[in-house]
Amino acid sequence: MPKHRIFTTKFAGIYPLYVQKAERKQRTKEEVDQIICWLTGYDQAGLQQQIEQGNDLETFFAQAPAINPNRSLIKGVVCGVRVEDLEDPLMQKIRYLDKLIDELAKGKAMEKILRQ
């Protein structure tokens, strides 16, 4: 079966969309970065390097220093699919990130988004 095309999408192409979505709802780029770093383990320099290198989402998640163990606490629906029920681990990580950005845009407190 061929790879889903989202896997080959460049992270640098999606990242500005996450920031725009957050900023439309009076949230900040810094909050988006905090969420991405929490989920993936990247620091700010590592995140910036991924953007500059133009890595696709598959590489972005494969090179992530430490996927957060609390990611399993992320539950809900993104694009009509329950994130906790996804079987493909890469698709699940992508949807986890989508869900966290959705929560940010909906005005949820950072402590709740980061499952603290």
C-alpha cells in the first residue's frame, strides 16, 4: 500500500498553517512552538533546524528526540477520526499534533493542552 501523502508533506509547509490558526484565535507562535516541543522533545533550535532543512512529516517525527509519554492522554476527534483509535503510529502522531493545535485555537489553557 502506498504511503499516505501527508507523510511526505514538508513540516515547513504545515508549520505556518498551525501558527496562522493559533494567531487567528489570539494565541501565539510561541504557544504553538511550546506544544510542538512538548510532543516531540525538540528544543527551539531543533525545531527551527527541522523547518530550515525542509524535512517531511515522516522524517520530522522519526528524528524527534523524545515523543512525550503523556501523548496517550490526548483523546478526541480530528477530521472525523478518533486519534486514540488510529493504528498507524505516524498518522497518530500527526493527528495528536493537529488535536493539540485545535485545542489551542479553541482557547484551552496550556496546562490542559500539555496534559499537566
